[in-house]
Amino acid sequence: MAESRPGNANAGKKAATGAYTPSGVSAVARRKRSYTIRLWSIRHSRMLEWFYDKFSRFFLLLHPIWRAIGYNRVEWPIKAVEKRVKGLMFDCRMCGQCVLSSTGMSCPMNCPKQLRNGPCGGVRANGNCEVEPDMPCVWVKAWEGSRNMVHGDRILTVQKPVDQSLRETSAWLRVTAVAAAEKEALMSKDA
Ligand code: SF4
């Protein structure tokens, strides 16, 4: 019977093709459903880019409410929603410093090496990951997704290393707070 394990399905069949399949791969167990929805999101990156633009503007409009309640107090419920929505759509790992708009809607934290600035040298000939042979390389997909987007060339911007202290925090709220502060600074300069 064909061997079937998440992240390394049908290893025997693959070996017969000559593909290198290290044993015990798939440090992170992934579900097929995550791949399917994640790949859908990348295919529809342009629509999601448009949607996120509207969504972030709407969120910014709500800044007075967030401020009145307190950003600290709304962090927990907003984070819970963000985690569920982005977890489903992008297999989000809640790094707290989202770069989906710059990576073709392909979350770089799904790269087993968590590379934020492009692929390693180990991408397989079929475009899959060297660590997880059944998973398309996150960065190959990022490039494909970026080509559909209006601001897809943002993928060329060099990203900072991940700030681990921001893990499990809401990127939506952080982006909103930063945008609101910039807007207020601009308005006070003009006044
Ligand atoms: S970049 Fe970070 S916040 Fe954005 S989807 Fe990936 S893990 Fe989540």
C-alpha cells in the first residue's frame, strides 16, 4: 500500500522518479486543506490586494474607536479574529509583521527556513521545497502571486529580519496605529 504522510506523501512513488526524498522530513505537519486554500489565495492575489487596501482604510477609519477603547484592550479580540481568518486563508503563523502584500499573498513564515527575502538554493526542479518535498516553494509561489498584483514589485523590497518580540500580536492593529500616527504627524505639521 502506498505510504501516505502529511508533508511527505507517497515517498516510495517519488523515490522511483529519482527525486531526492530525505527521510523524516516535514518537521511541521501540514494539512492538505491548508495548501489548497493557501494556493487559492495566491492565485487570487490581485483581488486580495484590492480587498486588503479597502480593509486597511476601513480599519484606519476606526482608529478613534481603537484609541478610545485602548489598543491594548482590543489587541486580544482582534488578534483572535486575525489569527483565524489569516490562518485559514494563508496558513498564517502570526509573526506580527505581515508582509503578504509584498510577497504575492504567500506567507514567508511557511518556508521551513522562514526566509523573508527569497528562496534558498534548494528549490527542486519541479519548484517544490527541499525540506518538504510535497510543498511548492513558498517563494516560487510568492513570485507567481506577485506577478498578478498591481504593486507586485514590492517583492523586490528587502525585508528586515523577523522581530520575534512581535510574535502572536496583531499586525492589523500595528499597521493601523502606525498609519494613524503618521497621519496625525502630517496634519500637525500642516496646521
Ligand atoms: S507574514 Fe506573518 S502575519 Fe503575515 S501571514 Fe505570514 S505569519 Fe501571518
